[in-house]
Amino acid sequence: MAYVEQENPDFTKIIKKHLTEENTEALLSLLEDLNTVEISNNILPLKSKYQLAIIELLDREKAAEVLNNLQQHAPVLEDIVEEMDSKQLGDLIEDMDKDDAADVLSVLDDEKATEVLEELSKEDREEITTLLQYDEDSAGGIMDPVVISVQKDITVKQATTQIKTFINKKEIDEFYVIYVVDEFNHLIGSISLSQLFIASDNTITKDIMDPDVVAVNVDTDQEKVAKLAQEYDLVTVPVIDKHLKLVGRITNDDLMDVMHEEHQEDLGQIAGTGDEEVLETSVFKAIRDRLPWLLLGLGGGMLAALVMRNYETAISELPVVAYFIPLVAALGGNIAIQSSSLVVRGLATGEIRTSDLFKRTWKELRVGFLNGLICAILLVGLAWWLTDEIIIGITSGAALIVVVCLAAFVGTSIPIILKRMNMDPAVATGPFITTANDLIGIVIYLAITISVYSNHLM
Amino acid sequence: MAYVEQENPDFTKIIKKHLTEENTEALLSLLEDLNTVEISNNILPLKSKYQLAIIELLDREKAAEVLNNLQQHAPVLEDIVEEMDSKQLGDLIEDMDKDDAADVLSVLDDEKATEVLEELSKEDREEITTLLQYDEDSAGGIMDPVVISVQKDITVKQATTQIKTFINKKEIDEFYVIYVVDEFNHLIGSISLSQLFIASDNTITKDIMDPDVVAVNVDTDQEKVAKLAQEYDLVTVPVIDKHLKLVGRITNDDLMDVMHEEHQEDLGQIAGTGDEEVLETSVFKAIRDRLPWLLLGLGGGMLAALVMRNYETAISELPVVAYFIPLVAALGGNIAIQSSSLVVRGLATGEIRTSDLFKRTWKELRVGFLNGLICAILLVGLAWWLTDEIIIGITSGAALIVVVCLAAFVGTSIPIILKRMNMDPAVATGPFITTANDLIGIVIYLAITISVYSNHLM
């Protein structure tokens, strides 16, 4: 039993030591003891030539599993498969589920992918080629075309025999749901394996099936598929084509991978780390993933500097106008990101529709305004105390309210408008929205305060 | 078949209309057509008295499912169950899986929970009471104590008979894995239901079980459990106690819920929206969830204002020093959040250990320094062009590099140090870390630039 709680020794270090010392015997004995997840996680930080050396030491089945595990680290997988020859890769891919095989092939360039496909049997080649045509983030792109289905009017005993034959032929390891179809292969119901297991032999499949089966279309976005599985507590999601015919199933492992992947993507977008992995060890890759977001911030900051230069005289005469700039920029940015992150999340899962533009904006405006009001009152007090001029307090507070309302408006409407224009609303989270609001906030704040002060204080 | 792609009419609106018109007949017919997920999602935006009215219209089984679905929206569930009487709630809870029942009970105050428990059978009460003792974010808190296990030395035929009897007795709906135990109930292996299904009658369970079963302890954090399930492609995770005895299982639906919940939590923390739901409609609740993060930003901004006031003369004589403050604050904040979000994520999943402090900080420092250097070079150019003074460019650029290195250091080390002190590292993401860095950045930037300028320009 793998009791995973104890802290393991640093296997990465040990593997690297054995590799550099070319101690193949020790390496083989260590790899024997580790399961494929442990192997994948521990070779992740190694250079790709070392990763490849380890994979070559494994037996075919284990090697295929490791390669499959590495899928979640696309750049790592890419480097490895590029260095493998087509024959070797074809052997490993043959051992994988079709959907996983297609995922691995999709990271190769076209020429190499064709070479590898030619190593496969005609049937496998055709199935995988079909899968490669779907968008990789759609249900079609993550489904396994090998799906167990039975006719609606046979007995449990007949169904059991059919299923056993099918499983032997297709070498299916695990399955949890059997789908029920009519004579045209239209999906009409589902039977969980546990229901089939306890049903008596003469029951007709139609009578124990759940007719309210939940299915997705081949084109459905994977994030929506995962959301659906989570809401409906599905272990496997059936996939249908536009004629409502059953064409595949999305299994539990892929659903969890999608959830994990989308989670990483959301966080990466909001924190400005792009697709960078936690375990990424290449400083160069980390820089490449993060720099674009920083350049955005830099650009915004430079524009802010240009704006402030326009008010040079005012700042020089009354430096107090500059004091609250960081505060106004920070609050505008925070409120914008609060609104945008909720909206982007809701749009992705379908909880918010583009037709909700007005309703959503109205809610976010009220929340933003009231939170802004509370902050503004505190700001009035501080500014008054700091400068002994009530007018400075009131002006700064009023400017803050304008800025935060605008921030709530921008943070809510931009993602929805992007979505309406069929663009990815997620670009409007994180650094993009905070930078935009920093800038807008500073311009508005300076315009308001300086026009008031120039009439009353200068 | 529920084909979920088409946009549904706005059922929330329809339900509300029927409710206010007291059109029970139309309401019942609508509720008949909707599944429990649709009902839950569509009553979510309603007031709790309406939600309760709907639940009371449903039959017991459907009502229990709706209540269970609402668990993911803790504040909503809380309002509803508080208004239900103990008898009614006891009836619904009896229909739920034990782990779900415990979750619902855990939102009640102690007195009411005791009342509801008294409505249950002795066996249910004892099982649920045991579950309530575990931390709700631990494996024990999310596990179902009803788990199917068989002895290691019986035949498949014997196992099948035992399982069928057990399922009937315990009213288990779905299961996917059977666990194999020794005579002391120690977990020693697992058999997927599909393996059992295709195995021949006389096979001994031990011979088809997977001895490398992966288990978690009752105390394991739920986020680690989900990470494990995702890595090892598990549909169900077995839970063992400190004597390695099998005490429960965590099912697929709970694993996906945990992933969803942790995802929402991470995003809420980084975006400063707390636990707020996308579908939250109460402006008051939204304000309460978001205000603390804004007050943090406000506090930081006020301190920044105080710092700047100390440099009043310098800003007044040479306003250019103020121009780059928003830029420096933004970049410092961005780099800190890039580092901290990766570290916090890695610590949560176990991919980063607290002993990695030095290694991690060193990596983040290099990434931060190199990204800062690129930004600094661009800043030097802009500052020079803007002010015609090369010294201003160089000083601002140098100050920026110091600020970003410190930001990378703070963003990496604070979460790891918090974790070492057994505190939640996640408090060090989002608004907290950006505010801290805004402030540190402004202080350092002003100190460096003004001390250089006062020697050379003023």
C-alpha cells in the first residue's frame, strides 16, 4: 500500500546522482520501487536528456503511463517527445487511451505526428486522427471514442455478455457507466456499473437506465464539461455529435485534469504568471511567462508618469496632490479586479450570460460605490488631519468615489463586452485590468483635485 | 436526455413569478420538469423564504438532493436550514450520504444540530457524530464512512454475494471500487468494480486486487486529497486511521467539489473577493466579503501618503521624483504577486516544501532580478527622455531593480515562513502582498532617488 503521507526522500536528487554516475543497476531498482506518478513528479525538474534516459529504462507500460502523466506539463512533454524516434513513440502511444494518445501527438509537429501515426494499426490511426480534428479544449478533444453502449431492449444478462466481449476486444481497463442507445446509436440513457452489477439477469436495460442522462456536444468547451460533471456528480460524461449520436465519453481522470488545468490558467492569468508551472525550474521559461504582464504594468506606469508631468506646476506648488496617488491607484485596481475576476469566472462556467451585462454592472456598481464610500470617508479624515485643509480631504474622497465607480464599471463591462465580441474575457483579469485602472484612476484623480485646488488653494 | 447546451429560459424569474402569484400548480409542474441541479441553481438567487417554500414543495428525495447541492453555497444553506424545523431537516438528512449529512449539520448551531441528530436512527446518529469530530477540511471531514470492503482470501463469487447484501442493507446507490482488507480491517488492496465485473467466479480477490492502493489518513488536508486523486486518476480515495485500518472513502463528487471549492478560495484570496460566490446577489454580503481587502489597500495607501509627506520639500522642488511612484509600486506589486501565488499554490499541493525556502527564494530572486533589469532599462530610457537628465533615468532604474528584488524575496519567503509557523500561507497572496510591496517600494524608491538627487540636482 502506498501510504502517501510521509515525506519521501528527495528522489530527484537520487535519480540524478545515479544517472551521472551511470549506476544503471541502482537506478533500475529505484524505478522498480516507485509508481509512475512518483517517477513523473521526480523527473520533472531534470533536463530532458535525463528524462528521456529514465523513460527508456522503464518497461513499455510504465513508460506510457509516465509520458501520459507528463501531459500536464506541456513544455516538458514537448521536449521529450521531440527527441524520441517515431517507432519508440508509436509503441508507447499504442499503450495509451486514444484521447491521451491524441493529446501526446498534438504536441508534435505535423511531419513527426504523421510518422508516428504510421507506426500504429489502421484502426488506432483512424480513431486518433478523428480526435485530432477537434479543438483540444473541447469535449471532442478530451473524449475517449471507446465507449461502452448497449441497446435499450436487451436483458442484463445479454448486456453483460456483450460488455465483456467488447472490453476484451478493446482492452478497456476501467469503466463506470454503460450508455444505452437506440438502433441509430442515439444516446437515450445511462446505467452505472454498480446498478448493472446488482440487477437481476432478466431485467431489461431500458427499465434500469436513467433516462435523464446528461450529455455534452463534441464542441462544448472543456471548462463547461467539468463544471457540469461537478454539478451533476458525474464520473463520466457522454459526448454526442450534432445528430445526438453517442461518439465518446470523458472519463473522471480527464475531468479532474481539466479542473486542475483551468485552475492553473485562471490563477496564472490573475497573478500574471501565464501558464508557468509551480515546478518550473528554468529561469528563462519563467521570465518568458511573466515578462509580458510586467511590461504591461511598465507601460501603464510610464503613461502615468507622462500624465503627472502635465501637472508638474501643480505638484510642485502643492505636493499634497501627489500623496494620495498610490492610494487611489491601488483601490481602483483592487475594485476592478474584484469585479472582473467574478465576472470572468462566471462567464467561463456559464453562471453569467452576456445578456446579464446591465444586471451585473448595476450590482458591481452598487458594491463598488458603497465600498468606495466607506474608504472615501476614512480618506477624508486622514487627508484633513494630514493637511489641515478640509477641502483637500473632501476633494480626495470625492475623486476616490468617482475612480472606484469607474473601476467597478470597467471591471464588469470589459469582460462581458469581450465575450460578446467572441474574444477571451480572461485577458481582462489581473495585470491588464489593474494597469488600465491605475492609469484611469490617476488621470481622473489629478484632473479633479487639481482643478478644485487651483480655484481654492493655489 | 438532458442536453444541456441550449440556453434555458430564465427559470429563476419564472419560479419567482409563480411564487408571488401563489400559483402552486404551475410551480409543481415546472419543478417536475427540472432536475435537482437546475432547481438548486435557479433558486440560488431567491430570498431564503422562497427557497424554503420551493424545497417544501419537492418530494423528500428531491428535496434532500437540492439541499445537498446547496452545500457549495454555505451562506445560502445556512439561512435555509436555520428556518427548517428539526423533524423536517432530520427527514431530509436521513436520505443523504453520511458525509453530506454531516456537512449540512455542521452549519447548524450546536443546539439545533443536537435536536436534528435526535430525529435520526441510533446507527446514523453515531456515524454522523463521529464524522462531525473531524476537521471539515480534512479527509475525515469529507469521507463517507460507508465503504465496501472484502476479505483478501475469498472468491469473486463470495465477494459478489457479500457486496450485494451489504449494498441492500446500507442502501448504497453507486460505488466504483471495492477495498480489500485483512482480518484486522487493515487496507491491503483495491479492486475496481469493472475488474470484479469481468473476473471469473473462482478467482481469489487477493489475486485481482491492486496492492499498490493509494490511501490518505483521516487528518490529510482535503486539498492534498484532491491533488492525489488527480495525479493518481482515482475515482474514490480510501481513508485509513492511524492504525492503517480502513475507515471510509472519499467519492468522486466530493473530490470534484473540493477542487472547485479550493479553486474559488484561491481566486477569492488573490482577487480580494474572499469567499464570495459568482451568483451572490446580496450587495451587503458582497461588500462584507470584499471590504477587508480594500481596507488593507486603503491602509497601505495612507501609510504611503505619510511617507511622501516626509519628502514634501523634495517633491516640491523636483516633482519628477513623484512621476515614477505609480510605476515602481505597480511593478513591485506585480512581481511579488507572481512569486507568492506560485509559492502558495505549491505549498498547498505539497509540490513545494518548507525546506525549499532557500532554493525557491534563489530562483524567484533570479527571475525577479532579470525581469526587473529589463524593465529598468526601459525605464532609464523613458526617464531620460522625459527629464533630459541621465542621472534621473539611472537612479530610477537602479531603485526599480532594488524594489523588484525585494518584492521577489518578500513574495517568496513570507508564505514559506508563514507555513513554517503553521499559519495559512494563503493570507500572503493578493491584496496583502501587493499592499505591503507598494509601501516598501515607495519608501525605498523615494529614499534612493531623493538622496541621489539632493546631492546632484537640488
